Amino acid sequence: MYDVRYSYLLEQFADPAPILAEIGRLVATGDFTLGKPVAEFEKRFAELIGVRHAIGVGSGTDALKLPLKALGIGHGDEVITAANTFIATVGAIAETGATPVLVDCDDSFCMNVDQVEAAITGKTKAIMPVQLTGEVTDMGKLMPIAQRHNLPVVEDACQGILSEFAGKRSGTHGIAAGFSLHPLKNLNVWGDAGVVVTNDDGMNEKLRLIRNHGMKNRDEIAILGCNSRLDSLQAVVGNWLIGQTSEITRRRIENAAYYDAGLAGLPGLRIPPRRPNVKHVYHLYMVFAERRDELYKYCLDNGIEAKIHYPIPLYQQEGLKHLGYAPGTFPVTDRHAKEVISFPVDQHLTRAQQDRVIETVRKFCHGR
């Protein structure tokens, strides 16, 4: 047991009775597949993001894969994304048959947009920026590049709900965006689930077909699709939580600012740059530590459940060797893998718990 735990789910769902009552009402209807709760959640999610359409799907990974499929991306194509992302981004691209092409990140934890144009080839069919940690890619630079090369942008906003770049919300920049509702996301459910958002009517229609076997109705198949429907039960949980998303976001931002103030100036520790034109929503709170592995162990030994996201660069993983990237190809990604450490930042933290984290890190940095 830790004095400061990482997962907040036991606190968030300490009283599940209201949700279970809603699920009981669902059970009484038998409306289990693309039911009324799904339509309600899609409407509310679209309003939350500020888009015309939201399409509930089976996972955040599917929320990335299905827009690529809707764009006709497949074997022989390339999709540019960030080298430091979670496996789901690259996995979604690979599932279409396309090849992920990686570019390095910068200290915002998002792709270095200055490197994107050099990665574009005749095979490039889309760009997938990743709003990692709740930060936001420099969309002001990226969108003109994409437009100049006539490339659609599909945002990986799985970690970025309600984040913004220059006042424009993640999920509203490109042709589509994917969000995750995984249990530890800022808006979460009781299992895997995802949402695709778009302002494009044609994309909306195609995504709704693809997620449901390509079926126009019970008897007609318009295209080849798959089975990736947001479960009605998960939509019930989503509807119970969605009204809290803005407050959850506010609390996380407030907690991150408290950490920033408490950890500033410590020897061997560096807080990432906080860009004034970005609304960072802190799915993860990460800092750079010169002696990261020692600090990580020290935190665990002293009751602080820290995490590392991610200790092995994605491009150096055994399962991605076929992409052919040599060690050292992405130096900033490599440095992050050695230096970043994550501390709990969720909305259920108390100030006393945050003070425990800050004091523990201070003692380590000052050698006490």
C-alpha cells in the first residue's frame, strides 16, 4: 500500500449505487447494442468537444484506426506520427496495413513539427499528431504543412480531452480525432471504450458504417466494416461522468500548478516548458529527473506510487524492429525514456498528499 497511490478509481467509484441503478434500468430494456444511452453519450460528447459528430467505438485504439480506414488508408501507405507515443497509436496505424513513420518529440512531449515535412514521401497518406500527457502538438504549425501537402490530419487525442492549442480544442483541428475512455483517462468508463469526433458529414456516415460491420440496416451491407461499437453499459457510465469532465480538468490543472510551484528549482529536476498558448489538461504529470531511476525507487520506498511513461522507447521495442529504426534515431525520445517520471495528479488528491510527494522529492534532490 502507498500513502499516495496512482490509481484513483476506488475513490471515484466509492459509491457505485447510482450507476448500478442506471445499469439496472438498462437491463430492464434489453437495449444492449447501440442503444439509447450510446446516442445520448455521443450527443453530449460532441457538445463537450464542440464538434458536429461523435461516434462511440470499442476502444481508444479503434478510435484511431477507424478514421484511417474511413480515409481508405491501407497496405503500401505511410502515416506520420510521434516516436515517443504509446503503442496504441502505432498499433492502430499498423492494423490498417499502413506503415508508421516516426518523428522525434520535443520537451512538450508532442511531436516536433519542424521535423514533419522531411518525413513526408509519396507514400504518406495522413499525419497523426499525439496530444500526449494532455499536452498539445503545435497545431498552428502542423496544419499548414498538412494542407500544403494535401494530407488529412487525424488527431490522437486519447490523452487530451478538453486540451487546447491557441484556444482551439483538441479534436477540432483535423478531419477526425480519436479519444479514449479507458478507466484512467480524464473522462473514463468501466472498461475499454473510445470516441471518434468529426465535423465532416461524410466521415461521420462512413465511421458509423465501419464500426457496425458496414451494415446500412439489418439486411444490407454497404461496405466491409468491423465490430467496434461503444457498449451501452459503458455509455451509461460515461453519461454519469461526462458532466464532471470540466471540473475534473480544472482540478488536474490546479494540482499540476501546485506541483510546479513546489518542485521548482530543485537540483537535478526540471519542469517541462509550460506554453502560454496551450491548455494542458494533465492526463499525466511528468517532470525530468537526472537520476530518474534512483528517484523512482526512492519514491516507491517512501510510499509514493510514481510511474514511468515510458522506460523503453517505442521504436526500440522488440515488436517494432521491422520498422528499421536504429538506436539513437530519436535522441529526444531516448532522453525522455531515461529522465521522465510521473506523479499522481488526479482530481481526488488532497493537498496533504501532494505535499507528501513534494517533500519526498525535495529530500531526494537535497540528499537527505
